[in-house]
Amino acid sequence: MKQILFYTLAAGLALSTGCSKKEEPAAQTVPPKETVSKPPQAAPETPAKTTQTAGKQITEKTAALKEQATAAGAETIQKVKSATTVTADDVMADLKLSPDEVKAKASGYNQSEVIAYANGYKEVIREKTAQMNSLADTVKGLKATEIFGEKGKGLQSKISEYTVMLTSLKERYSVYLDLLKKYGVDLSAYGL
């Protein structure tokens, strides 16, 4: 029985000793700091390096945004140009309308549309004037007998058609020029 009592006391002592070791701080079980190896750390960036990095990122983002804005701007300009491009056919279609109808139609246009029509009229008037002058030069080159013949009469008829057409075009052109005056646009570029 003495042995059992001895073993019980030894076990109790061992348990109490083991518990007291667990209550001690864990620092005793960890090797000293000198022997623990830490992974190498990069040197902290200096404020100058951080600023340079941030500046470079901002510059790159700004360049990318500038490219996007330029592309979007070019696309918008193209849309505006295509929306306000007036062809010779558009101008010639106005000849079917009276000047008052042209005035009513043009009154609903914004400034860029009026400018586009004025530019379209200017080009068509110049083109038709050049064609009429070419016909007049042809008539001048004819002999007197040809001027009064079929060829001369045909050319003079075409010249008369151009004269009437140019008069009508200029009358409608003045509608757009009057609107440009209201917008405060300098009309020196719209002289014929």
C-alpha cells in the first residue's frame, strides 16, 4: 500500500509541476531572438520615391485619359460634321421652296446648321457661276453666224437658266446670311 500511496503522490506532484510550467510564460520555450531568423524586409520607401511612383502613375493615367478624350472628341466632331454637312443636293432642293418657306425652315436651325447651309450655298453658287462663265466663254468663242444659229441659241438658253438659278440661290442664301447676322457671325467670309 505504501507503494500505491507513493505512486499517487508522485503522480500528483508531477501533475502539479506540469501545470505550473504551463502557467509560466512561453518565452522560456522559444529560443533566444538572436537565433530566430526573420525574412529580409525591403527598406521602407522614402517620401521622394513614393512621390515619384505616384507621379508616374498619375502621368500614365492622365495620358490614357487624354487619349480617350481625344478619340471621343474626334468622334463627336465627326458626328457634328456629318450631321451639319450640307450637300449640293440639299441646296438645290431649296430651289423648290419659296424664300419664305426657306426662311421658316431655317428659323428652326441652330447656329452650326445655319453656318453649314451658308457654306453649302456659297460653294454651289461659286460652282454654278463658274459653269455659267464657262458657257459665256464658249459663246464668245463662236463665230457670228454660230451665235445666231442653233448652237448659239442653245448656249444662250443654258446661260439664261443659270442666271435664273443663281438669282434664286442668292435670294435663299441671303436668308441664311440674315440668320448668321442675328447670331453675331462675321459675314466677311461669306461674300461671293
